[in-house]
Amino acid sequence: MLETQFNFTKTNEKTIERVVQKDEVWIMHMVLNKGESLPEHHANSNVFMIVVRGTITLQLADQDAHHYESGSIVNIPHRTLMNVSNQNEETLEFFVVKAPGPNMMNN
């Protein structure tokens, strides 16, 4: 087999899991319910957030919060201060793609 399969958890419970961790890319899978959030942090690579269910609320740097629905892909530049949350009723599920992997960046 030439391909490698990676699996992620199918759940409605809060989940933060690293699915792929390679030098060239990290892929994380996250599920947040209403009122749940990630700790405030700076992007440690070039970040792409892919919303597959629900609506993500992003407050980046000193901007007002923006809301992105399922079907959205949002690019966040390296070193950007971010707040990520679910402020909506529907469960939020999204993937975070970091390319290259943070260990290859000059943080």
C-alpha cells in the first residue's frame, strides 16, 4: 500500500485531537459545543480552518469577531493572536491544517 489512512473521532462531545503530525503538515480535528472555546493563542504556523458543521466564531488580533459557517475555509496568518469559539446552538466541527508543521516554522 502506498497510501496511509488517518482516522478522526466521530462525536458530538468536545474533542481536540491531532490526526496528522508530520513536518510538512499538521491536521487537527475539533468539535466544540455551544459556549466552548479554545484557549487564546498565537498561530504557530500558516493555519487553515475548514468548517464542516456549525458556525465558528473567530476573533483575530484586534479585529471584531467574525462568524464562518460550514463550507468555509479560513486562512489565518502565522503569529496571529486568535480566539476560537462556538457561540451558536449547533455543534461546531472543524479541521485545522497547519502547513508547514509548527516544528518547521521559526516561532
